[in-house]
Amino acid sequence: MTTSDDLQHRERMIALVEFTSTSLATEFPSPFGSSIYDLQSGQLVAQAYDTVIQHSDPTNHAEMNAIRLATTKLGQLSLHGQILYSTCEPCPMCMSACIWAELETVVFGASTMEDANHYWPQASDLSPAQLVTHMRREPKCQILPHVERSSCQELFRQCDEVLQQRSLRLPPNR
């Protein structure tokens, strides 16, 4: 990865953190956000945040929502030639969707078990890297961890603060 690539990843992650922070003013605040960019043009294709609680749907993670928006917008199943950014390391469901959607690269900020689990208990500790080792197509999806991690960690802290201020609680099993 070149210095210009690193700078671009950081800029896009900062923009994603800013976008995701807008959810903190909604009825359903969430620190989980995701965006998809076209690798060739550099254009933003889709951006979304988590709507699990809002829609009572455990599959509405930010990455899943962004993938749904991107495939609908592009009118195709494959997101080959696209890169996904996430404020948090994708869970096994989301990483599997990234693999199925043929995303070339996944860039994430916060760590699932070290960062997110403190605020939002996780159902699994299977990492994206472990899932990628089982991919059957080549080239395998690249994973770039901890880009702007501190900004993403701060987003989790801010979201937790908002939840506490408003006396909002995660479902009992979470």
C-alpha cells in the first residue's frame, strides 16, 4: 500500500465516521457505519449505518445495508472492483456477505472484540481474516485493519454516552 493509498483510506474513514455520527441524533443511534467506493473512479457508491434495532432485523448491519444499496444502485450482484469501509471489523455474517459480493478489499477501523464488544456484546469472535482463508476464489479479499481506529473508538464512546443520556438500552440479550 502506498502513502497516497494510506491517506485515501484515512480520509474515507474519517468521512465515514462523520456520516455515522449523524445517527447519534436519530431515534436509533449506532456507531456502526459502512461505505462502498468504486476502485477505478474513486466515487462513493453507497453509504449506510446499522438499522438492526430500528427495523428489528438482526441482518441490518451497516455493511449489509451498504451492500444492498450498492448492488441495487449498480443493478448487479457482484461488487468486484469495489472497496468497503466499516467503522468496525465486520462480523462473520458481514464478512461472508463481502466475500459473496466479491468485494476486493475491506477496510475497517475499530476491532470487534477489543473495542466494540465493550459497548455492544458480540455473538461471535470469528475474524474476517479467518473467513478469508476459506475463500474459494482468487484473488482473496484483502483486509486492511485499524484505519483511523481511534476515531472509530471515539464514535463508540460517543454513542454509548448518547444511549446512557437518553436511557436507551440494547435488547436484554445484548
